[in-house]
Amino acid sequence: MKLSHARALFLMVLVTLMWSIAGVTTRHLESAKSFEVTFWRSFFTLLSLLVILPAFQGREVFQKIRNGGFSVVVSGICWSIMFTAFMVALTLTTVANVLVTMALGPLFTALVARIFIGHRLALRTWLAIGVAGLGIGYMYGTQLDMQGDMLLGTVVALCVPLAAAVNWTVVQRSQAHGRNVDLVPAVMVGAFISTLVTLPLAYPFQATAHDVGLLALLGLVQLAIPCVLSVLCARVLQAPEVSLLGLLEVIFGIALAWWGANEAPGATVLVGGAMVVGALVTNEVWGWAQRRV
């Protein structure tokens, strides 16, 4: 599929909108909790990708998994952690807390790549990491005296950007050594691992038919389809464009949860989130401008 730049931009906005429906959808579940929510979403993601990927890439997709070696296995494990931590976090804390914490992914990736594969970081990136860290620290600091699962959910959500940072670093290292890791088949591996690991933790099943239907929708529309579409967009758009457009998930997700589930974000989340998103936007726009010059 060949895309123009304008169509790729529009499609990437649509992708972030599809990603953002997870929070509001989970707020309408009737009985499914925690690991059962993760199991059903991962299961339906796996089923969807087993249909979509061969349609796009043919049987080569399975050969890519077999020949991917250590890198595909590690990437799949990272994806499974992201799938599991994201959905568990949504059952413990607010959508806004989860999405703002996840937005740290690009900065964590830059930091992990600096530590393990020696990528140099520009001063603007160090500044962005510092400001984003202050924003998250402000969010966490106001939750230290909270009772229940709110703080735990935010900590679980932190596993998502950490796993994403390891994932992208492994991919970059593999590519630097001449090995091409296709991330979409790795997502299917991650869905398989997540399904397998959460199955015993999900028992006994409590989800109603209504819940299973919503989680099937998430597996297909919120994860499998946008995953494939984002790869197509990334072939046309520049990395800063993808990073900036990806931040729309935070805005869309919080807005949908507010509108569709009456889950208004707190003032501390809005302030901390503004610091995180502002740091990311400034870093990407500044870097983009420097590269153009």
C-alpha cells in the first residue's frame, strides 16, 4: 500500500484515535477484572493478527518469526509486558495516569539507548528528560498518601514505557548488526506470550458476553489494526512526526474517558501531564528544526 504524506498523516491521527479507546472501553466492562481483561484482549489480538498479517505479508510472516532469533523473542516479551501492564494498570488507576505515564516512552528509549548502545543524547533531550521527570514526580508525589490501588496502578503503568524502551533498543541494536527485525510479527509473538501467561491468572473466568465482546473489539480495533497501519505510516512519515502524532493518544484517551465514562482528570494529572507532553513536543520540534537547518 502506497501512501502520500498527507494520507499518512491523516491515517496516523486515525491510528492514535483507535489506540485511545482502550480506557473508555474498559470502564464499561461488567465483570472482567485485571488479568482476565488482559487475557481476552491479547487472545483476540492474536486471532486478528493471525488473519491480518498473512493477508498483508503472506506466509513469510511465520518465517520471519522463526528466523528472527533472539531479537524477535526479546521484542515479543517486551510487547507482552506492555500488553499486560497496560490493561492491568487501567483496572487499577485512572486513564489519565496511565496515558501520561506511557508518554514517557520516547524519553526512556533515548536514555536506555544511551546506556546500553552508546547513543549520544543532545542537550535538548537531557532537558526534556529532566522536565518530564519532574512532571511524573509531581504526579507520583501527590499519590503517595493515597489508599487502595491508585498508586500501584501508576507504578504498573510505568512498566509500559520501560518495556518499550528495551524493545526499541533491542531493535536498533539488531539493525546496527545487520539483522532486520520486523516489529509487526514480534507483536504477534507478544500477544501469544501475553495470552499464555495470563490464562492461568485469569481463571476462574468472570467476563460476561458483553465484556468478551468489548475486549474482542479492543483486540481487533484498538491493537491489531492500528499496529499494522502504524507500520505503513512509519514508512512515509519521519520519526519526529510519528512521535508527535503518537502523543495525540494521550489527549484523545483522556478526552474519551472524560466524555464516555465521566472520568475527569485531576488537577495534578493535568499539570504533570502538561509538563511531560510539553517536554516531548519541545524536544521533537527542536530536533526537527535542527535537522532541517
